[in-house]
Amino acid sequence: MSGQPSPAVQDYLKLIHHLEQTTDGPISTQEVADGLRIAAPPATRMLQKMAQSGWLDYSRYQGVRLTDEGRRQALLVLRTHRILEVYLSRSLGYSWDEVHDEADLLEHAISPRLLERLDAALGHPTHDPHGSPIPTRDGHLPASDPVLALADVPVGESGSVARVNDEDPDLLRHLADVGLVPGVTVRRTAASAPWGTIPLQVEDREVAVHAGVAPHIFVTLNAAPEGKESSTDPPSPDFNDPEASS
Ligand SMILES: [Zn+2]
């Protein structure tokens, strides 16, 4: 096992971790190459080298899987990225649509020592500005409440915005404009409206968002109030009381 992974290896680890979280089944070389916007042959060579170094298991037919150490390193890169996002937005006044690209650059450049100083100076934040949880310093992702993409929230149900995808600055500016940010209460008021919009109540305002943004917003549903007639069961039996989580 080599020590600190190189910046290129860190990018592979982060992407493969993301793919493991978001796709079912084995991850192919092609998916990795597409995610990094490179051709398949250099991706294959890099994956073979990373397998030799112990970061991942790789076979042509079974695809790519992180080893425990590979996953721990991927989470440390995510920790660095998300703490930097908090620092940029809280201490340097960056807006939430500006921090992701900047953190992508900086995450490879700062030492573990500086990272822990930043973490302490910020008061050990638990979430980045987009609502994603920050992994612990020993490389674990804290458990969080189950979430549902806004696109899948049933009509009439409400919840609070837990997190939003952070990679598209235009999307983030739009969400800030309509007030769809982590922590706000949102209710799906109807299935859909003309022109492909989804009608919502955000706090006490009526808002319509384009259907294309709904898959990028993740909501923790409120437990159904007692006695309320509902045709759908709550998606999870162990829903936390929203009062207790904030
Ligand atoms: Zn980010």
C-alpha cells in the first residue's frame, strides 16, 4: 500500500466512490472514463495500477470496486472538499454556486494538518453548504436520515430540504433564487403544471420549479400526521422527528 494517493488517484477514488453510491451493480471502466471525460484505454491502465497499489479490486469482467482502504481515502478527499466548501462560503464570502469548483482545485493541495486546523476554526461543521454530510477524520460517513428526490415526493407530502447536487452553478443560483436551500420546508402541492413545472410550497410561498431540477433536490419527508388519511405508507419506518434533528 502506498501512502498519500496522488491528485490523479484521489480523483479516481472520489469518482468511483460516487458511482458506488449512485449506481447498482458493478462499475465499468467505461463509466469511470466517462465520469473523468477521458478515453477508456488510459482509464484502464490507471485502474490496473491502482489495483496493484491496493486502492481497488479490478477485473475486466467484474468491473471496479474500492477496497476498504480505497474507500477510506475517497472519504478523506470528500472530507477535505466539503470542509473547504464551508470555509470558502463562511469565511471568504463565496456564494454556494462558486465553492465546488474552487474546492475541487484546493482539495489536492492542502495538508492534513491544515485541514484539521480549518475544521477546528470552523467549529467542526457536519455538513457542507449544499447539505451533504462531512466524513469524519477517520474516514467514515455519518449516517443521515433517509431522503427522497423532490421528483419522487408524493403530492401533498412535505418535508425539509436535506441537500442539493452541487456540481451545476446555474442550478444552484436558480435554487437560491427560489429559496430551495437546505433546511427549508417544502410541500408538493400538485403533480405537475403546464410547461413541465412542478408546483411547490416553499415555506409560505408558492413556487414552481422546472421538472428538470427536481431530481437534484433531496428531501427528508415529515412523518405523516396522526389520523391523516394517506394512500401511501411513509417510505421508512425509522423516520426521525424533524423537531429533533435541528
Ligand atoms: Zn462540492
